[in-house]
Amino acid sequence: MEKIRNKKFIDYLRSQDKEIQAERKDATRGDVLKSFENNIEKLETLVEKRINNKKDEDSGPYNNIKFLLRRYINATKFKFIDLTKGLISCVNSGSYSGALVISRTILENVAMLDLKRAEFNKLLINKKYLKLLKELLMVNVKDYQTYKVKDYKRTHINDALRHYSKYQESDIFKIYNPISERVHPSPSSFLMYQEIMIIKESYSQVSFSHNSQEVQGAIFGIIGLMLTHISIIVEDHYPLIKKELIDILENYKLSIEVYFQNNILDSEEHDKLLKYFNTK
């Protein structure tokens, strides 16, 4: 993957390493840029190009849950890599508004991933297997095919952000709201390119630049925080997902199969859901 080459941005990161790291739960992880690059390389090694759903006679519901879970988690890795490519390209080309748009998207996707991790884990340990299946179908259906999922409901991003604030033990909206202000056509989004200089008491001058003091201060800081969130994804979230979902799911295999064998109505609902979901 292409690396960040924007000298002004790199110099800023090096001067602000301690301050940016202090925004994280664990401020002892070292150089922001190096950590970011190492974790992107690691993330690229974690993706699977193909996931097969091999069924056998006695493990249909378990295999379907496992397949849908792996499918969703793996797809999120591809999205984070895709978003990161765009973020790097924007920073290198000096398109800081573009970098902010992608930064907000990264933050939203991190928050949503962590919310789904928590929700899926709760359903699994509480043995709400049919509900878990329905939730997994919702994150694996195309926007124009939501009719294939019974009682489809989209999760609001503010719900994910509020959950993520609790996980981070900080008000994530203090980051999210300033990004949104500069992404939307608000005064902040236009003033970031302007610098006002008072030359005389009755005379002032406004200079315009894509590398204004506002950009090199507040905007660089926001983008720098997004680099740490990419590292958080790799260092914290995916290991937690592996621990709380992927690894323990196998321990529930027998329980899942027995549940659907003993609950005929839910078993029939399982079959209907999957049959309709898999139609073209």
C-alpha cells in the first residue's frame, strides 16, 4: 500500500505524537505514523479472498451463522483497507476536505463494527440463536434487497457512536462533530482555508490556502487521530472480535444444533429466512 509522503503532515505528526497518542486509551504505543503503517500491512494479511460455506447434514444452522459472521467481518477489513487508501491519497495530494470526509467515514465504520461485535456476542452467550441469525442477515444484505430480510432494520450511526464512546471511555462526539462541521457546507468548512491578517487598524487582508494555519493545526490533528483509530481496529477490535465471536462460536456448535432441533418453529423460520435470502 502507498505510504503517506506529505512532508508537512509528517512533520506535524512527529511534533504532536505524544498529544495524539494521549487521546487513545493506551498512550504507550509509540510513533503514530509507524504504528499506522505497520497495522495497515498487518490488516492486509488478515483478509480472506474467499470464504466457502461447506454444509454437512448435521450442522446447517451452525454453519450458516458461522458463514454469515465470517463474511461480514472479512468484508469490514476490505472496507477499512479501501478507506485507508483513499485517506492516504487525499493527504498526499493535499485534499484535506477529502481526507476529512474519509476520516468521518472511518470513525463511523469503527463505531458500527464495535457495536455489532457487542450485540452479536450478547446474543450468542444468551443463546438467542434465531435473533443472531436475523442480525447477521441484516449486515449481509444489499441495500436494494433488504426485502429479503424479515423485519429489516438499519442501525442508526448515532447509536453506534454512543456505544463507541462508552468503549473508548471518552466523548467520541468531540471528534465526530468538528469533522462533520467541516464536511458539511457550514462556515467552518470555508473558514479553514482562510487566514486574516490585520495590517493596519483600518486595513486587513484575507489570504486563502489549502495549507492554512487552520488546516495544519486542527485539521491535521483530526486526521492524525484517524490514523490511530486504524491502529485501534487492528490492535484492539479484530483481536476482540476473534476472542468474543470467532473463537467461542465453535463452543456453541452443539448448543445451536440442539436448540434448532428442539424448537421446530424456529427451525422452520431458519429455513425460510435462508431460503428467501439466498434467492436471486
